[in-house]
Amino acid sequence: MLKDFQGKVAFITGAASGFGKVLAKEAAKRGMKLTLVDIDSDSLKAVADDLSKQTDVLAISGDVSLQATVDDAVKQAMAKYGQIDLLINDAGVVVEGNVWELPPHDIEWILGANVMSQVYSMHDVIPIMKKQGTPAHIVNVASIAGLLAIPGMPAYHTSKYAAVGLSESTSLDLQSAGINNVGISIFAPGFVQTDLHHSETHRPERFEDKNNPYYQSETFKNGKKWMEQCITTGHPLDTIVQPIFDAIENNTFYILTDRDYDGVLKDRAQRIMDTKGPDLGFLGQFLG
């Protein structure tokens, strides 16, 4: 279990805002050196400049949905620090809309940012942690949307269910391989006051299609309004910091910081056992 953070190295994606930013601040507070990666170069610089007053910071601007970006960032971190003790995969985006209207390239974008970025980093970092042989930990940021489904979010749910499955399977693989010094957690929060509703500002050019009529549709516009409402009225961002670091210290796998969804999770588990499908009526009653 990773309990002693002083002088250790954290590698954090999506570090310029939201979960990544507050977790980087907490890591710095605990005496960790930082490698911070984000596609938003201006915001990343501001965070890095602030935290460099407390600790050593390596800031890398890049798109972690590209393997080359992650490979290069890990190489830079190792060249500077020679170790990685904590990996926090926070980078992520959201797109709204049903599967028959949503442009497929939006699903490719969200899978790249929310899932493949985690694949790339774990592929590179786990061998490093294994070789080090010292306590290390991985936190993969998912969402309660990786454990249950609501209407209008198939791309997001697909990515977050994938992140949960990736983490669960990797946990089993670590156990099977006897890599006992590396712990792993999956963070599955409800709505929190992050910057997630501004994902469009981080869209890479290769996923842009401004002439697509979907982006002028009511589905798209209503989805954006709904997401902004959910995020801006969510739980305060600082409420997630202590539970995540508690999970790191205690090697807790599931990090559930919003227990308002317990009823839906229990209903979903029972429906699976009963071979029943999702029930919009129950979901609507429970979520209001």
C-alpha cells in the first residue's frame, strides 16, 4: 500500500482542471513530485506555475488519446525523476446524444480520451512500478455512469463501463502475475462541480465536423444544457480529495463518493440476476 508520499512521484492526466487539478494540489501538499499532462496548455501552465512553488513539477501539454503523447510523457517523467509511484488517469470528456443521432466520430473521441488514455498509461507505467518493487498505486477515474445507465448518454456510459471493466480485469491480472506492490482503484463519482461540461473546448481537430447537422439539433443543444445543469449543481469538487487518498492508502478498489445511487445499483444487480432489462419507470422515480 502506498502510504508514504513524501518525495514520491505522481503522474496525472487531465491535470489542468477538475479532479486532476485538485488531486495534483493534494499530492503536492503531501510532498510528491509531479508530472502533469493535459491538452489545455494555458490552464496547465497556470496549475504548474502555482504548484511549482511547493514542489518539483513537470508539465506536458498533449492529447492523451494519442499513444505517442502518453509514451513521450512517461519517458519525460522517467528521465526527470527516475520513478513513478502514483498514476492518476483523470483525462476525460463527455458527449451527449442517442446512438442513432450521435456522429460516430464523437464516440471515437470519447473512447480515446476516457479509455484508451488509461490503456496507454497503464501499459507504460505498470512495468515501471513492477520493476521498482516499492508501494505504488493507480487511480482510474470513471463515473457512477460506469456502474449504471441513464437515457441520452450511450457514448459516455460506453466509455465509463469500459474504464470499470479495464480496471477490474487489470486488478485480477496484477494478482495473477504476483505484482503485489501495485494497487489499483476505480473512482466512480456522481455529478461533481468539474469542468466536464466544457469538453467541447478540448476537442482535437481530427474529431471536428462543424458542418454536421447534429451540432445544430435540439438533441445536441438540450444535452449541453442538461449536462451544464448537472455539473454546476453537483457536489463540491474538494469533497472527493480525501476519499481518493484514503483509498490509495488503504488499497480500496471501488471509490464511491456519492451514495445517492445505491438504490439504482442494487436494482441493476437484481435485474441482472433476474435476467431483466433496464426499467425507465423505476429509474425516473428514483432519480426524480
